[in-house]
Amino acid sequence: MRSLRPLTHFLRPYLLWVALGPAFMALEVAADLMQPRLLQRIVDVGIARSDFDTVQHTGLLMLLLALFGVFAGGACTVFATLAAQNFGADVRRALFAKVLSFSFGNLDHLESGALITRLTNDVNQVQEVVLLLLRVMVRVPLLLVGSLILAVLTSPRLALLFIPLIPFVVVVLVWIIQKTYPLFALVQKRLDALNTVVQENLSGVRVVKAFAREDREAGRFGGANTQLMDTNIAAARLGALTMPLMMMALNAGVVATLWLGGVRVIGGEMEVGRIIAFVNYLTQTLMSLMMVSMLIVRLSRAEASGVRIGDILNTRPLIEPPANARVPDTVAGRVEFEKVSFFYEGEGDPALKEISFVAQPGQTIAVVGATGSGKSTLVSLIPRFYDATKGRVTLDGVDVRNWEESALHGAVGVALQEAILFSGTIRDTIRYGKPAATDAEVVGAARLAQAQEFIDRLADGYDTRVEARGVNLSGGQKQRLAIARALLPHPQVLILDDSTSAVDVATEARIRQALAQDTTNQTRFIVAQRVSAIRDADLILVLDDGCLVGQGTHEELMESNPVYREIYESQQESADANAEMEVNRHVAQAHFPGN
């Protein structure tokens, strides 16, 4: 229960329902405890003395008590369900909000499949235990204690049977709990692994099909599924022992009661009704212990889920809002890196080393370098997706760590290489960063991003439905919509992080031309693989293994920087080779038109 205690504050808004549920359950238990005594009266008084009035009146009272118990039990279920369902919804809401508060550094160490399991299955486990507790936490102790007391009052000698039965049941319960708890924790981990495989395959199904790797992925899923099944079976096998062992104890108690009680009835020392009442109380006592066993097994599973939920809720975002956040009235767009170094958590080598440069308002800054040189990391520090390990990044002279988060993200727009789109219409997609934008503003952003061309060809235009992650659009179309989405709020700093990698050269050139004609005096950072896309930039930053090895214009770097020159010449040779192949293809078609 230790891991579940921190979650109890989610029940505070529903204390009325939390109180009413057990209260009605107490009334139901009281009604249940009266039934055996009334049954004893019918047998020992009404039947034994042929007193039909006693049988009739007592039977009617039993019926009324049964109906009252049904009402009280139903009311308990209603109130317990209301409290548990609202509790679960609030926990999921808190978990989701916590995940949204995480920085990129937090998310780098959390698999999305594991997060989905925590938001769904783990919350369900805890929610179901809350429902059980509100229905059983009063019923079990009252029924157990009440049955024991009434059993002793009914027959003190027969009550001695509880001395061997209760310790046996307790030992069985403790043994099962110790064995099943680690298995339930493992079940949730196995479920994490299965969800991760499913999510990877659903998002990458085109890659799977393109490489004909269906068999491999089916094998991965089968392996994860089998591990989950085997662990569930192991846990269920142990849990399945509970009911047979409890029933064995119950049946042994009933047989012993009938045998010992029967001897006393034959000897004239006890009435038949007393034995019947005692058997009922014995059954209620052991059934209460069986409910305890069921509840404890469920608690063991919920305890494992509670630990996993607590891990998320207790995780501190690596990037926290400043104590005295600043919200400048105007943003000019001057960005400066002052001896910035950055380490990814858990990695020994720095991703960036002593980076210093200044981007003046309205300039276009290009960032080039080999794969893994730190280009994306560098631009990720500007909107504070990560915090610099050493040095500082400033926007208009203010350290980005001192900016109010929404103000910073309003001033800095980002379009990433992987264009993540949410379900909705194309209009909704472009408006994502500025929901109140007019249709004219949406169209203007689409034209700048060169998306108007393909939108006009769609049957429903801007009302065309975009499926989750944009699966019904091509890579280039998704990237253009992502650029339009970043442009619409008119950020003073725009970051295009290799965001035209899936766009053809001609379209990319039109995007550059449209942005160049834009008169908003926007500071732009462009990360690109093709030098042709950034040669007109005001300042080009050349990165190599996390170091800034050169900065300047294209002409300056061609003269003074061997790394940049090597990148340019290698791309030029590749372009020349492609051009030559194209010429040869046309010549071949001219000479051999049938091919």
C-alpha cells in the first residue's frame, strides 16, 4: 500500500462519495449478519414448535432485510464507482500533464510504449483497487469480526474450530502475496515491451513493408507477446491456488462443524438451528478471508502499478520555469551563443564544445556539418528544448533560461525534419500554433511554405482530413504543412531543422525565394544537408564533431575553411555525376527509343 498512499490525494475531491459508499456497505453487512440468527429462530422455534406465526413473521423480516441489503449494496456500488472512475480520470489527467511538462531530456529516457502503459493499464489497475477498497474495506472487517463474534455467541465450543483454520488461511495468503508481487511488476514491464513493439510497427509499417520484414516484426511481436503470456500465466497459476485452498479450509470447517455439532444434536446438547447458524457464520468468516485474499492479490498488482505511476509523477522535468520569468514587450530576434557546451545525459563526450556566435535580427543563419556534428542540438538550445551545460544562449540579451516558456516559444518557431501532424483538417493543422488565425492568414502561411499548390489539388482543399501523424500525406507535403504551421504565428526567430529534406530541389528553391521576399525582418536558422540551400545565407556556421570550426559567408568559407570546402565539393561532384547520368539517359533514349 506504500506506493498507493501518494495517490490518495486524488480522492479528496470525492470524499462525500468515499464516505457514502462504505456507509451503505456497513448497512448491507449488518443485514447479512442478522440473517443466520433469524434462520436459527425459524428452525429452533418456528419449526421445532410448529409455530407457523414465528416462521411467517421471521421469514418476512428476513425478506425485508434481504431487500434492504440489496438496496444498500447497490448504493455502495454506485458511490464507489463514481469515486473510483473520477479518481482514475484525475490520475490519467495528472500523468498526461506531467508527461507534457517533461523536457526533451526526460523524454529521451522514456519509451512511449511504457508511457502509454502507465496512462492506461497501470491507472486501470489502481482504479479497480480503489473500487474494491471502497466496497470491501468496510465489508471484510465488519463481516469478519461480526461473524466471529456471533459464531462464538452461537456456540463457544464449535468456535474453537477457528483456531486451526484462520492461521492456515493467513499463512496461505502471505505465501501467495510474496510470490505474486514480483510477477505482477514483471507483467507490467512485459506489457511495456509489447506496447513499444506495437507502436513502432504501427508508425513504421511502410518501412516494414518496403523491406519485406513482416516476418521479422511478427517474430518480435510474437516474442514480446509470449513473454507477457508466460508471465501472466505464472502469476495466474499462483493466484489460482488461492480459491482451492480457501475452499478446502471452508469445506473442512463445515464438515468438522456438522460432525461435532451432529454428535451434540444427537446427545440433546444442541439444537439443529444453532448448527445451521454456526455454519453460516463460519462460511461468512472464511468467505471474508477469501475476499481478503482476492483483495490482497489485486493490491499486489496495483502496488506494482502504483510504483510505476509514482515514478512518472515524481520525475522532475530537467527544464524548469525560472523563478522570475521575463516576458519582453517586443522581440527583435538577436540570438547569441556565449561559449556554449552541451552534454546529453549519460554520454561522456560533449555534443557541443565552446560554441560562440551572434545572429543579428533579420539575418539568415545556416548550420552545416556532417551527420552527428551537433547541428540539431545547437538549434534545439534556442527554444530551450535542452539547457546548455556550460555557457549561455541569449535572445535579445536575455538568457533563454530566464524567459517565460510560452513567451519564448511564441517568439521562436520550429519546423523539424520529422513533421509530426495531428489528426484534423489541413486548416486545423496549419492553425495549430495560432488557433485564432483567420483563413487569409492560413492561406498566406501555406503560400509561403509552397503548400498551396498541392492543397488546391485536393478535393476538399483546406477541409481535407489529415489522419494521425499525417499518414495520408507524402513526406514533402507533411514538411510543407509543418513549415506553414511554424510560419503562421509570425515568430521573430524561425528554425528550419532540415525541414525540407523530403521536398524536391525545385520546391525547396521556391520556399527559399518566398522566405527571402518576406519583409517581417525574421531571424532564421536553417539546418540543411544541401549547401545549395544555404549558400545565400548571411552567416554560415560550420560544425565538426560538436566544434564550431568556421563561420562566415559562402565565399569567405570557400576561401578559408577546408571542412566547408570539402562538404561543398563532395556535393558538387555528386551533383555533376547525377547530371551526367541524366544526360546519358537522354542520349540512350534518343538512340534506342524502344528501351
